[in-house]
Amino acid sequence: MQKDQNQDGRGVHSSAGQGTPRNEAGCEDWIQREIPAPLYDLKTTLTSGQAFRWNETPAGWEGVVAGQWMRLTQGEGTILALTQPGRRSLALLRCYLQSDMDWEAILRTFPPDQPLKRALQECLGLRVLRQEPWECLASFILSSTKQIIQIRQIVAKLCKRFGDPVIVPAGVDPAYSFPSAARLARVSEADLRACGMGFRAKYLSSTARLIDSGSFDLDRVAVSPLIQAREMLRSLPGVGPKIADCVLLFGYDFPQAFPIDVWVRRALQDLYFRAEPVSLPELARFSEAHFGPYGGYAQQYLFHWLRTQAPGKSSSSRQAGRTRTL
DNA sequence: AACCAGGACACAA
DNA sequence: TTGTGTCATGGT
């Protein structure tokens, strides 16, 4: 079910260097298909800080999944997808979007507390994607102390410089695949840094090389229990507790993983511990116990809800960074 | 123009 | 185990 083979570093024809796509613009076919997706808000999901490569155009949301360009639009209880008529793109997309998930059953596992209920109401239709592990890992290594808009810019540069061009419909801006670990392993740290990623360049470079050399096997994460999978990812340079849980949640099948960034920390502090400041490790322990087997999904609701709040509406949100005792 | 961003890391206590 | 300074870069 979640076993879509992503082209990450190891193995697969990454050294072949396909260069430019064979088809010239206009010679290829594109078909529109319909994916059943009840309770699915495409825009909210694609803009909720999970994936960084979707662009909104007048025609819909355009992006690249597993090396294939696609355009998605919201339908009534469905998602419309413009893809090549190729064999696998539809199955690929349903896995990526996680549109077959029994969402109501998941909602029922959430604790019935007031803050979460409110976040659910405000962001109904927000879903969790299942991205390719390598792209997810690399993207979140680049995410640390960066705004989402900046992460998008860095990733876009990275793909344009080191990814391969993919086939797009006539008249559409060129698009690129996400560069494999094998490719990035052969890129100098300085060239990575030129994409604007700063100190994260050495993290991405080192991690790409560990994966390319076979020292680290991304597939082994998928078949490990949560605790071990988390430890494995954390052994990679540039991957700490937060990024590890992002990759487990968005790139693998670990719905309990609960990444805590500045926003989620603020949300937990304000919504569940209004009285006094609680340390980060303590918040992590609370979250693991409180939010249940799909806690990561609850986390995504809290994250997106707080982040889309009008600034200044929430009580102590703005200057919560400094530990100022009220 | 300061301030902050989907943090990790080495190091101190 | 938990708390602090440092690390680049650019948006707001």
C-alpha cells in the first residue's frame, strides 16, 4: 500500500543521465482523471507546510510527484488530476495524496479536547500527504529556521540546478525532478550553498553521501518500529528530533510521529498549559501520551490552525520566544 | 532596520 | 537529562 518505489539515490538508473525528455513540447498526450477524495481540501493540504514544490496557477496546482509533472484541481468530493496517460501515475497519486484513507475513523481517535476540536473545525479537509522519503528528508533538512516561503525557494533552486527536466504540457513552465541522493552526493558543498541554504549545505551534502554510499538505507526505516526508525533518521547529520518526526510523518507510515516546531510549541503552550511555561522535552512527552496513535495528524491541524490565525488574535503568541515571566 | 523563521549541534551545568 | 550560544540567509 505504501510501497511506491521512489528513486532515491541507491540503485535505480540515477547514473544514466537521461538529460532532456525525449518528447518535444506538444507531442505528448495529457489526460484528466478523477480521484475520489471525500473530506479533502486540496489547497489547505498543499499549503500546510508539508510539501514545498506545489505552485498555484490559474489552471490549478502544479507539481512533480515521482518524476512526473501533474496538475491538480479541487472537485466535489474528488480531486481532478492532469497527468500523462502512463500506467502508474494514478496509483502513485492516490498514495501521495492518501486519498483512500478512512479519515473519519482517524478523527475519532483524537482526544475530545476543546482546542483540537476548534482546530479541526477551522481546517476541515486538511490531510497528511505521503511523500517520497528522500525528497521529504532532504527538504526538511533544508527547513531548519527557515520560513516556508524560503524553503520553497531553496528547494526550487536545488531542483532547477541539479534535477532533471521533466515532461510538461505545451505552454507550461519547465519543471524538474527532485535530485537524487546520488546526484547530490556528487555536488560540491559550495554549489549547494549557492542555492541559498547556508549552513544546511554541509548537512545535506553529508546525508546525501551517506545514502549514496549505502551506509544508510532509507528503505530500512520503513520496516522498523517507530523508536528505531526515529533513531536511525536522527543519526543523519542535520536531522534532530523535529526533522526526524517530520520525515516519519510525511514520508513514511508513522502517523504517531509528532514534530514540534516553534508553532506547535506555541500552540501546545498556549492551548494546553496556559498557566506556566513548559519545557520542550516535557511538551514532547505530553503530546506522545495525549494525542493518540494518529497524533501527528492532530499536530498538523494545530500547526496549520495557529499559523493561519490572524497575528495578534491569539493571546501570547507573538513574543512567546523569549521566556518572559508574565 | 531589527526581528524571526516547520532546528541541529557542541558544550556546559 | 536539560538549558544556552552559534550557525547563514532572506522575508516581513
